[in-house]
Amino acid sequence: MNTHAVLQFLSGNGIAILQFFHQLILQGKTQDDLTRDYALDRAWVGSVMKLAKELFDPRPSPSRDECISVAKELGLGIEVLKAINPALGRLNKKASMTKDDLRLRLYREARGMTPAEAKAHANTRVVALNDACGATPRKPAVRISKSTDAAGQRHIHASLDDATASAVAEKLHAGARWLTKKTPSLSYSQAMAEIFAIAILDSPALGGRKRREGLILLPADGYTHRGNGMLATTDGSLIPAHKLAEHLLEEYGYAMLYALNDEGVPEPVDLYRTKRYANDKQRLMITADQLTCSHPDCHRLANNSHIHHCTAWERGGETNVKNLVAACATHNRRNDDDPERHKNGYFRRMPHSGCAGFQPADPSLPPRRTRVPFAAYSARVWACDHFGVTV
């Protein structure tokens, strides 16, 4: 099959692709499995799996069966079918049409449409049906991208009602017009972004703009961590870690001290500051230690994650940095707190490096740590490199 034939297949055989994915779902394949096996975008795989489950739901539905037939007959591609599906999820249960009936109507009307046209058409239909039944408007929401794009930018998406969004846009446009006059070198879109950031960061209601502070990483060369914040020198004497830190710290910022433990694994000893200790010290240490969620396939940042006990609290696990890792809400929820009951896998520390890792549900498989590029800049990787420990 040549490239042209592949593209033709994708553009006209959406149902065949969904049937294939449904068979993989029945075989127990997960979203992460398919993302890895076929090197596909995770969000794309998730949306296709969701649609496959809906269309091939084992519960009988004449309308849904007809949807499949119509999509086949009209040669609707996978992107068109995907574009229609999100709007169907927002159809109110009190609407005059059922979800399957509306799906059938939209499939029939999608002949010749691009994915963008099919999406806009589906949204218009759903808004009209929801308005007609007096449905409660969707609640506002904000999403922020988990990691940067190739330009080093993160993206913010806000979902607001039409009136509020229009009022926000009016304010941003007014601010952008003022700023471009003051700073002609800025493009209009850059000025809008600047005004948006100023409105949030300098708002008195949100506490104003807070100074970002540095984090200094300290290697305790020639010392061994004996626990309880005590370091052993080569001649056997003990010294409190904070005493060593006081000699090495700059006037401002945080410093996290790493030392090799008795097993030769680098581990964070403590966090210090010259003027005062920071609140939530363990969270800051774990964030610096990992930078990202502990799951090997997750890009979510550690600073917005849950702090998870590797050995569960109810099983005697201690609340110390050695037993804590950062895990995003999704992967924290899926973790097997009982490692003897294998379902999704569980978080653990890697044996030689101490990096946060994940043990798959199959105990015969080795534990894995993240390969997300951003995580290579973590304090743990830095410490391993400094002490000559293989990550």
C-alpha cells in the first residue's frame, strides 16, 4: 500500500479503524499500551478508544447500528467521526433527541464536510437542542498545558460563557491597543498576552506578583548520610547537615543537600534556607527531585501533583522523602496500594539511583522510570551524575 492509498483509507474508513481499536480494547489493551505500541499521540488514542466504546457498546441500539451503517456508506473518515463526538457528550439528557438519534443525523449531514466543518456543525446543533430544553449552561473551566511546546511556551485555554468571554476579550483588546502604542515593537497578539499576564499576576485580589526564588543543589562530597539529617565524615565524626549548608549557602534562595546513603544511592538529606524554612518542605524537595509525575509515560509536572507514599501509610509507610514520590491525580488514583494485588502497577524507588519509578502490574517486568526529556534536568539526575551513579 502506497502513501496515497494510506491517506485515502484514513479519509474514508473511520468505522474500520474504530472496529480495529475496539478489538484491541477487548484484548485488554490500555490507552498507554496503544500510544506506545503504535507511536501515536496519547490524546488521539484516547478519543478514538472513547468513540469505539460508544459505537460498539454491546447493549442493543437500532439507532447506533444505523449510525455505523451510514458512516460506512458515506465513507466518513476517522477525523470527521472524532470531530463530531465531543459535541454529543455535551447533549443534555432532557433534549428532544437522544444522543444516538443526534449522532445519526449528524453523520448523515457530514457528507463532504471537513473535520472542522463537522465539529462546528455538531456544536451548533447541540447548543440549539440544549437551549430549547432549558439546559444549564456548562460550567466555566481553565486548562493549562502540562509541558512546553518546541518554542518553550505553555498554553492556557479558558472555557467561559459567551457574555463573559466577550467582556474579557474587550478588556484584553483595550489593553493591547494601549500597550502597542506604548511599546510599538510588540505585535498585537504579544501585547494581548502581556496584558493577560499582568491582569492575573498583578491582581491585588490574588496577592500580587510574588518573587520567584532560586533552589540551590548542594553535594555533600566526602560525607555519608546516616539519617535524621546527620552526615558522617571520612574520619567517622558526625556533623548536622544544616551546619554544612550554612557554610555553602548564598544569602537568598533554597538549598537542597544530596549525599550518598550506606547503599551508595544518592538521596536528598534536607532543604535549607538562610533566613527561614519554607512551608511544605517535603513537597518542594520532591518536586525538585523529580520535576515530573513518577509514571514513565506522563508529562505532568510534579509541582501540581499529589505526594504519594510508596509504602502506603496504612501499611506502615513513613512520611519521609525516601518513601514519597510525586504522582499526578490520574496516576495516583490508579496506583495499587497493595503491591500483592496486581492490577495497574505501583510506584516505587528505582533500586540503584533512587529515582521515582513505576513497577508494572506484571511482576516479571522490570520497574521503569520516566524518559520525559524535561525530567533529565531534575535534581535527582543531577545528583546521580555528580556522584557517578548510573540512572
